[in-house]
Amino acid sequence: MRIIKILSMLFLVVNVAQPQSLNEAIQLALDNNNIIKAVQDESAAARQEWDALKKDALPSVSFDASYRHVTDVATINFPATPISPARDISLGVYDTYESSINAKYILFSGFAETEAQRVKEFEYKISKTDQLQTEKDIAYNTIEAYRNVQFFILNIKTLNDALKRNDVQAGRVKSLLNNGMALALDTLSLSLARTNIKQQLIRSATILDNWRQILKSLTGADIKPQESAENVNPHYADYSFEAQNSFQSLKFRQDMLASVESLKKSEFYPKVFIGASLKYGKPGVDFINNEWMAYGVWNVGLSWDLWSWGADQARVDAVKLQRSALKYREQSLKDQLDLKYNKAERDYKSLNEQYVVAKKAVRVASEKMRIIEINAEKGQLSVSDFNDANLELSQAELNQQQSLIMLNLKANEIDYLSGQPISNWSIN
């Protein structure tokens, strides 16, 4: 048993040490995020309400039971006759017992039940669409946090490399200083450069920790990102306004308002219902014998609001205006989404070009640093030249890393704005 526990612990340690892919981080967010769980429950609740309303349209069956006591009843007094004595006959009973099984069904309501069901159906579809959009929002936020953690890990590595180069040069200068071939000012310049790098490291470490916490809050786990891919290709050809969840939600709202309008119009029509009851009670319908008995009742009813001072029509007109407003919102939404997507495409192309230039800059700065290192070993170099070259190389590497992360993040933004499901995004 101890061996199994030890192996299990080793397995967990190894798995914790393994970096998680972006796809794995997103899946963790989709599984663990509380906001997603909340909208999933809201969507399920909307489905239950829709199902409940459909069942409400079926014939209803109920059971009633009651007891009633009255303090007085009407009586008829018959005087005495030669052939019969005087007597009183009650026209009611003091105690009434009744139980019944009732069935009721609405025959016609101006199609109110049908339209009310459609309203609930569209409310469910809206909640389901909003759930899908929320999942995409959380997925993209996870991508953003994941990419930023990647960047600041690389950022810190680059700054540490610059710090090591600075320390190596400081050792050379100290040796030269001991031999009288360098000035104390040179060591101060290197110390100042080292201080500046340390400040950047502290700042980057703080920002990295912040992004790690954001990523953990989204996924519910401590994520160790993989190294950033060379570059990610977005799905350019897959953009569709009709595929956008926000557009689909808007269309469902338009359809729902059409049903709401029909529901309001149903107030113009009468409502007809039929009912039947099987009753058992005392005295039932025979108060004279006042015995327990079973009997049946059926009825047809009609209800019609003939005049409401124009309130019903005002409600219909209000819904019409709401439908008209949604048409304007649809066009505005299309313009905004098209604008965002087209901008993201242009930004991606620009970032791709910037990344190519940034890689060239790193190659040039690396070659310059190589030459500087050779001269530094020979003692044929000023400290200012070394500091400049070290700064240029670290800055070029930081620019390349930032360009790569921004390029990949922009590719994911294009996927996010495309309207495509998460499974089609460039996250593998």
C-alpha cells in the first residue's frame, strides 16, 4: 500500500511539473469557472420553465375537500291539521362535507397558451446562446492571461540573461581595475546598469504574479504554460455575422417579441374553458335526506374583457416599438462586429510584419554583442559600449517576445471574433 501511495505522489508531482497547453487551460476554465457554472444553471432553469409552461397547457386535475358549518338555516313551519301534527321542515343543513376531483381545460384563449410557450422557448434559446457567448468570453480571457504569463516568463528570462552578461563584464572590469587598466567609474556604470535591470525584473515579476493569479481565478488551477509557439494562424475564412452568438441572441429576442405581441393581442379575444368534477359529500345535492352521496358536475365558462380603456392596445404598440428598436440594434451590432474583425485582421498582418523585423533586430543585436564580447575579453572596450550593446540586445529580445505573444494573441482574438465555436479556434 505504501508503494502505491508513493507512486501516486510521484505521479502527481510529475504531472504538476509538466506544462499545460493552452487548450488544457481553456478546458479547465470551461469546467471550473463559476461564472460559466452560473449561466449553465440559468440556462437549465429557463429550460425547466419552458417545460413547465408546456405542461400547464394540458388539462389540470385537482383535489378539493372542505367542511362548512352555518349557524342558521331557513325553515318552513307547517301548522297542525286534523290529519297531521304541526312540524318544521329545514331548507338547508347546518354541516356540509364535500370532497371532489376536478378537471379543467382551456378550450380557447386567443392562442395565449401557444404564444406564452413560444416566449419561454425563446427565453431558453437566448439563455443557451448567452451561455455559449459567456464560455467564449471566459475562453478568450483565459487565452489573454495565458499569453501574458508566457510573455513575462520570457521577459524575466531575457532580463536575467542581460544581468548575467553584466555580471561577467563587471568581473572583467574589476580584474582590469586591479591591474590599473580601468577606472572605478567603469564599475559604477556597470552597477547602475545592473540596478536598472533589477528594477525591470522586480516590475516584471510583480506583473507575472498578477497574471498568474488572474489565470488561476479563471481556471481554478495553477497553470504552468508551455513555451510560446512560433506563430499561430487564425481562421480568416470562417468569419460569419450570422454565426455570432450576439446576433443569434438578438434574432431570438426579435422572435420572442413577435410572440409577446401575439400574446398581448390575445387579450382582445374571449377565453373559453370547460370543467368537470366528481364530488362526494354530505348532503350533496339532497339536503332533505342529508346523506352521503356521489354526484358529478360539468360546466363551460366564458370570460371576455370588453373594454380596457385602450390599455391592451397600448401594450401591443409598446411591443411593436421594441421590435423596431431591435432592428436598428441589429444593424449597429453588425457594423461593430465587422469593424472589430476587420481591425483585428489588419492588426494581425501588421504584427506579423513587426515580428519578422523584430527577429532580424535580435540577430543584428546578437552579432553586435558577440563582437563586443570578443573585444571585452581583450580589454579593448569601453563600459558604455558594453552597456549600450547589452541594453540593445535585451531590448531586441524583449521586442521579439512581445511581438510573438501579441501576434499569437491577435490570432486568437480573430478566432474569438469570428463567431466560430471554441473547438475551431487556433489553440492546439
